[in-house]
Amino acid sequence: MNWDDAPADTPDRLVGSAADREDQAVEAALRPKELDEFIGQERVRQQLDLVLKAARQRGATADHVLLSGAPGLGKTTLSMIIAAEMSAPIRITSGPAIQHAGDLAAILSSLTEGEVLFLDEIHRMSRPAEEMLYMAMEDFRVDVIVGKGPGATAIPLELPPFTLVGATTRAGLLPPPLRDRFGFTGHMEFYAPAELERVVHRSAGLLDVAIDTDGAAEIAGRSRGTPRIANRLLRRVRDYAQVRADGAVTRETAARALEVYEVDARGLDRLDRAVLHALLKLFGGGPVGLSTLAVAVGEERETVEEVAEPFLVREGLLARTPRGRVATPAAWSHLGLVPPPQGGGTSQGGPGQTGLFGA
Ligand SMILES: Nc1ncnc2c1ncn2[C@@H]1O[C@H](COP(=O)(O)OP(=O)(O)OP(=O)(O)O)[C@@H](O)[C@H]1O
Ligand SMILES: [Mg+2]
């Protein structure tokens, strides 16, 4: 799957997948530390297990690894696990932090043998740095340019063998020569509800929150396939359970808490529901143009397109067609509305006729 149209950044949304400040503060404590503790992603985990075990048996440094997938699925977590499994130190940097090839040369030349270099948002690295990285990955060598102009000379510098772990939400943006230099690419998928349930249970244990099976299932079902969101919702539910109940999380407390935060049973929030509501109630399910839809919900075009729509499309509630946005039958039933008869005009009738932002 292609994340090139993943929501640009949604830091202030309870169901946004990018890390907010609070996430950053608590995530370190919730990260699984070894491969066996890492929940789900069966295929990637198995493949990675083989790559790492084989390298360990050979006493060699592991091949370079590329991890791609939507925000919050565990790329940073896995990179740290790779270092831990190889008993190697890890150096963490990111594409945007490397402005010049010199920045990268400085990092590369200070690596120790077997060290893991984690390069987050690798698709955002500058072109000259990227070209330096090609040679470093392949030959464990960089050319350091000394001097300027016609007198400049390239001095080759040997590097100790290291493992590059690159992470990207946009694998499609990586130039093929870079992609080809990774020995292993792991594509992270969204998590199944049962897997997220295990994530919630595990995190609740670490946070010392009492939770039962149904409570964990309720949170998992609203977490959009994303562990980061599951952990965030768990924290909000914990607050609610502590203030309004006896602290224990049951299905009922979880559902009531997330109702307060306007996250519905399927993980849609206020914006998602407003978009669906407008599409169904004002435009009879579409097709309607994006701009018209955006005006109807009082949001920017980009907000509707980049923040709300990707999840609605993924959930099969909305389709983007050449003629405009169209609601699916699932959208009508999710909002408790009855679609108009085939060929009918704007929706009239149907149960639950409430205001645009109601229900
Ligand atoms: N498989 C998993 N099992 C348990 N917890 C997980 C798993 N994957 C992710 N998490 C939790 O989700 C949080 C977010 O994961 P992580 O930071 O690794 O995501 P990411 O893919 O690096 O996101 P981004 O693209 O925003 O950098 C972590 O704190 C971790 O606790
Ligand atoms: Mg990350």
C-alpha cells in the first residue's frame, strides 16, 4: 500500500496518527524491547528474526533494513529492537536533520563497528547526502571533500561495517537506487483489532491500569489499526475511569469515556463524522466535489482531503471517483441513515434526522 496520501500531520487530534507531545513523553516507556514482545506484524517479525539470527550466527553485522508504513505502527520501536537484538548501540537521526552531506559524513565516520544507524524520515534527506549514503551503504566508504573549487580533493574514508535502519511513511518517494541498497524491506500494515487488544492489555499493565477483556476490545476497536492511537485512547479512558468510576476500565467506562472525546465505535471523530454527515444529508451520498464538501463542513479543502478522507476511504465509507466523493452503503448504516432509492435526489427521510453535526 502507498502512504503518499497519508494525513500530512494531525498532532492535535485524539485519533491522529502522528505523535503529539504527550505521546513522545510516554512512548519510550511503552515500547516493546525485544522482538518476542513486539505484537502483530507477523510477517515482518518473522523475516526480520531470520535476518538478525543469521547475522548473529555468522558473527556479522546485519544487512541494512528499510521499514515503511503509516505513522504510529512501530517503525521506531522496531529499529530499537533491531539494535537490542544485535546487542549493538544505536545512533538516531532523521532525514530533515541532515542538511548537508558533511552532516552525514560526520555521523558515519564516528560510527563504531556493528552500530545501528537509525535514519527516520529517510525520504526527506537532501540529494547530496543521499548520494553519499549510497556509497556508505554499499562499500562502507565515503569520500570526504576537502577544500573548495578546482583545488578540492576527495579523500576516501573507510567506515566500519554498520547497519542502516531507514524508516519512511512514504516508501514511494524513495529513489530506486536507495531502495535497492537495503537488504531487507519490512512493510508495516495496520493492526487487526485482536492485536491492538493485546497492545492495550500490555500498555495497561505497564501503566498499572486495571482493565478487563471487553474494555481492551472497546478501545482497540476505536484505534484505527494503530498502536499509538490505542495507547493514547487508553490514557484518556484511564483518566475517565479514575475520575468518574472506580479506576477500572470496563467496556462501559471505555465507551462512555470515548463518547466524551467524540471518538465513535469505529474510531471516527467529529471531523470524520461531519464530512460523512454532509455527504449523506446534504448531497444524498454524492457524487459531490471536494471543494463543495469542504465548504459544507466549514473546513479547508486540504483538511477534508488529507485529514478526514484517508481513513474514511480505508474504512470503505467513502470513495473518491472522477465525478466526486461518493458515500458507500456502509456509510449510511454507520450513521444510522437510510439511503435514498436508486436514482433519487437529495436524501429526505430516514431515521435519525438530526442536524448536520448531530448524532
Ligand atoms: N507491535 C507493537 N506492539 C506494542 N506496542 C507497539 C507496537 N508497535 C507500536 N507500538 C507502540 O506504539 C507507539 C508508536 O510506535 P512507533 O513510535 O514505533 O511508531 P512509528 O512507526 O515510528 O511512528 P512515526 O511514523 O510517527 O515515527 C510506541 O510507543 C509503541 O509503544
Ligand atoms: Mg517513528
